[in-house]
Amino acid sequence: MATAPGKRRSSPLADTLLIVVSLLVSFAFAEGVVRVLNGQPLFAFPLPDPVGTASVKPGQLESIPLAPGVNPAWFEKDPPPLPNRGTPPAEWQKTFDEMKRHPINNEFQPFDAFKAWNSVFAGDPCKHRFLKLAPGQLYLYDPPDGQPTPPYRFPPNSTFPDRLVTNQMGWRGPPIEVPRGPKTIRIVFVGSSTVIEGHFVPYSYPEFVGYWLNLWAEAKNLDVRFEVLNSARESNVSTDLAAIVKTEVLPLHPDLVVYYEGGNQFRPESIVEKVPEGKAERPPGSGASVSPEWLRAASRWSALLGRVQAAIGLAASDMDGREWPKPDYKVVWPPGLDEQNPDLAYPNLPVSLNVIQRDLDAIRADLATIGSDFALSSFAWMVKDGLVLDPIRHRYILEQLNVSNYPYRYRDLERLAKFENRLFAKYAATHGLTFVDIAGQLPFDPDLFLDAVHTSYAGTRMRGWITLNALIPLIEKHLADKSWPRPMPNPAPALPTITPRKVTLDCKSS
């Protein structure tokens, strides 16, 4: 057929280019949609870990009792962007990307390279089991008290390649008000990874609490401002937390300190007569991903390809999400210890609770010297006997319960977690502390968790909401008797910040 006058026949090359461009545009649009659903930045390469949507299921929010004056509509509101977020130093970004491409091992992670390590804890880094794995350099600081705890701090006033932002203290979050205003109520959270949260998430749960408290104060026409600070960092145990309160928190003279931790000293072997040897026995379909290596590598750069990889894994998996096989062992409960009504003075409590109580006592005593209140939280675990999970969506919960906590059965983990929280509740009641029952009020929903103890972004928001409503009665009491905000000393103590120094390492030759 002849071409109509005035019309040009399109060439095969032009048709091919049109198809390619159309496919690229469609891929880019789909990539953007998936990144939004994952809670990932639109223009980040490689991708940070997905945040997920911060939504909860119908009825879950309504299950949390509201304190007077709290508006449920606040739950969906986010704090303002951090004013101190900047661009990571080029040297840090280069090191971070290189460690992501070529991991040293499963222990020393990329973000460990930018921590300021306590020089007493580090000693000779090349003789340290963990620090000798560093990529040829470390940051150190000298602790003013000469003690090895806490083992590290984050450098102050920094933006990190994994999106963590620190203030003048090296704590996560916005700048600290200096000097603290006379109408500012200061609250400091202490804890570990479950309080600092994943560095890639926009806000930790203390940041939600602070923002919502200010909305509450505004709604009630209160002439006060809330400053909520987050002193937490990964891997802390109770002894580290006591040291942080003593050396870092006390000089800030907070009105209230809130404690949330209960996983890093959780040792089920404390009730097992003889722990079986061996390692976790993975069910069929739970091994390495069947997707090709190129797709696994590409999923670090594309959220859409990450979904493709997950779909392949789902299609190939024959797991049913039940508890994995465990060897038999004998549980020996401490004689004479009432499981329902723990004796705080019992000399051999399970799961490190004697040590934890000793450290809680130290924190209470230190806070009493400056007149600060102390609140204790229960600790949430995603575990119960007979728990069945989605083997793909909840694979990290399965991994932590069955590999990290091997060989302990779900029922024993559940039993010990409930006992720990009963003891926390009794400790709070005995010493007149506010008790924030996160474990008792957080809906038991695996979609609210990333693994067995770390919450998803939706779960993080829920923990903040529970804490907000639990703290308001205490705050109202202090506002009514005009004991808050407490006056700062004059002159106010200087912030106990640090100036890290970089040292080079050549551990291979030492």
C-alpha cells in the first residue's frame, strides 16, 4: 500500500526507540510507586532499607486507652523535618558504599565505622575481637570518668550515610535547646536499638511522643513546651544504660527519664538444665534465595526489582511459617520463685533480672540526686506458643526466633518474656514509678514487627502512641502542683558532648 501524501513512514529504529522509552518511563513510574509504598526515598541509590507504610489495622488504634485531651487524629501526624539534617561527609559516604559492596563480615557493619568508640573499651583495637575488623580506621573518644561503659557514642552534629542525624550530644534527633528555657519540660529516653530505631526510618518513637505532647499542650493552651530526647544506641545492656544516665543524661537535668529495654540480656539458658548443642535445622524452602545473584544485587538499587525477588522467593518457598524443629531440653524453674508474683529480692532470677534490677536501682539513685522522675516500660516480644507466620513477609521474625534464639522453644521464650514484664511492673509499683505497659497494649500482630523485638514503622508509631497516653497523667500531676518544668541550675552545666578523633589501623601486620 502506498503511503498517503504528506505522511512519512516511521522507521524501525524510531519504533524501537519509542518502545524502549515507553518501557523506561513505565518502569520509572512503577519504581516510584513501589518506593513510596516501601517508605524509601525516590532518588536514593543504593536504596536504604524499606520503612513501610505507617498504617495500622482497623480497631488497633482504638484499643489504646486515650488520656484526657488526646485527639486520635494526631496519630497520623508526623514531626517536622529535622532542621539539622545535612549531607554526609564524602569520605564517610565512600567508606559506607564500599563496605556495602564488600562486607567485611556479618559482625562489623558499615555504620560501626562511624561510631566514636570509648578508648578505654577499645584498648588496643587490633587486639579487640570486634574492633580489629574495622576497615583500616576508627573514631575514638576519651571517657571523662575513665570507664569502659558505654562502649561508644555517635559523633555529634552529624548526618550519616545511613540517614541517622545527631544533635550536639551525638544523640538521634533535633538540636538540644541550650540553654533550656524556663517553660521547657525535658524528657529523655534511654534504651537500645528498639529505642533509637533503624537509622533509616524518618522518626524514632520518642520523636513521635515529643511531637504529640506539644500538640496536646497546644490543644490545652498550656504555657509549656516539651523537649523529648533520645539517648539510645544499639547493643546497649542495662549497665551501659546506667552509665549513660550518669555521665550523659544527668547534666541535662531532665524532668523525666523513660526506660525501654529487655532484649539484650535475655538469656533463656538461665532456666535450662543442659542446653542442647548444634544449630538451627532449617525446614525445606527456608534456605538461600532461589533468585539469581544479579537480581539480588540489582534489588539494592531498585525497589521494583526487590519486589520481583520477593515474589520469586514466595513462589519457591514451601515453608508454612510454623516453628522450626527444636531438640528436647529440660526447663528447671528456680525453686520457690513465684512466676505470677516475682520476688524482686530472689537471688537467682532468670534472664539477667538481678543485674538489670541493680542497674535500675543505680539509675533511680542518680536521678534522685537531681529530682528527676523515672518511668519504666514493659518490653514487647513477637512470640507465643503455636505462632504461625507468613514465611516471606515475616521471615526476619522467623529467623530471630528460630536461629538467633536456637534451641529455645516459642513457649519458653513467651514464658520468660511475660515473667520479665511482670517483674518490671512489680518493680515500678514497688518504687512508685510510672509504668508504660507497651507489651500489654501493643496489638499482637506480626505486621507491627520487623523481627521478634524490633517494630515496623507502624509498630513504632503505636509504641509512641501508647507511651504518650501513659505519660500524660504523670505530666498533668506535675503541672497541677507546679513542680514541672523544674528550674535548671544557674549556671547550667555544659553539655557533656565529645570530640572524636580518627585513628588509622593496620591490624593485619600487628
